[in-house]
Amino acid sequence: MNEFKEYTAKTVDDAITEACENLSVTSDRLDYEVVSQGSNGFFGMGAKAAVIRARIKEEIENKENNTINVVKENKETKTQTNTNLNVDKICEDAKKFLTDVFHSMNMPVVIDISFDEKNEILNIDLSGEDMGVLIGKRGQTLDSLQYLVSLVVNRETDRYVHVKVDTENYRQRRKATLENLARNIAYKVKKTRRSVSLEPMNPYERRIIHSALQQDRFVTTHSEGEEPYRRVVVTLKK
């Protein structure tokens, strides 16, 4: 039985990325629990890092049907934990925060919110005119909104709720772009036999690159540098 290890980073998502990189798995194969959500402190003072405990999900071979079943969390515990999530309040807090932000920006934005109870993800879709302003350069403004909403909704929850803010299907389009970039970089590395360092990316985008090349037989990936300049490096496998 593999043991849990602690991972510390600025945010929970950053800590998840560190765990994925360290254990060489994608996030869907990571079994983790949030020890501390961290905080920004007051004007940067007294800031606390986010801490998670993580391990690779255990797999047990089912000899009767020769399939692999991933061990899930104890259902009774999971159900009990979910009762601590006030979904209506989470959605209400997120909508009020975003409404106030867009009112201050004098931007009419339609806010559509849904909650994925199975995966505990708050999905927020924004629509309106000139959504490019909310996306920003390489999605930086959208990421900032997502981060702020995450802070708002997780202030009083016992279990960490992931937040996904999207508009005009930007996340999926960006994911496809990054996966295509990963394949092109992998081809370049194989051809030149030289490592390639990509531009700095946020944790979510780095996970996409790692995941896209995880099954490649000839190249491997790792991250270097400190946030916000941390980047993925693609190298030949030894």
C-alpha cells in the first residue's frame, strides 16, 4: 500500500500539479486530500501555503473478469463529507461575487452556474459581448477570476471545491491547442535529440502538457522554475 506524502504550494491546484509531476501521473489517477487551503494573508503578510496529502490511486486486479478496478473512497465517508457542502450557498456566493465584479467593470455578463456533485466542481460559464476582455492574454484574466472565485467559495467549506470558470468554450479550445503543441514539441525533441523548454504556464496548462505526452515512448516531461515562471521541459527518455 503506497503511503500518502505531503505537497506544499501557493494554491491547492499548484500542490496537485506538484504531486502529479512528482508521482508521474495525471490528476485523474491521484488520490489526495486537502490539509490546508492556504491564504494570501493581508497585503502579502502572513500568507500561508496550501498543503495536500497525495498518493497514486491503488489498483486491484479483479480476477473474475480480468479488469482493473480503481479503489474509490469509502462511500459512507464520501456521503457524509458531501453533507457538509451547502451547494446553494456556494453557487450564491460565487454569483454574487462575480456580479459585483462585472458591475464594477460596467460589463453586462450572463453568469450560468452549475455544480458537479460527483466531482465537486463548480462550473461557471460566462457569456456576453467582448468576452475577449475576460479571457485576457493566454487566459490570464479568466484564470484570475477563477482563482478569486475559488477563494470566495472555499472560505467556509470543509472540503475543497474545485472551480472552473469558462467563456466561449475557451478552456477546451486552449486544451486542444496545448495538446497539439505538445505533440509538435515531442516530434522536434525526437528529431533534434535536444530538450525543449516551453513558455511559462499555469498549473492547469502544465498538467495538459504532461498528460498529452505521458504515454509517449520516447520523450518525458518535467517542470522547472518558480511560479509564475514555472515551465515544462520536454526531453528524450534515457
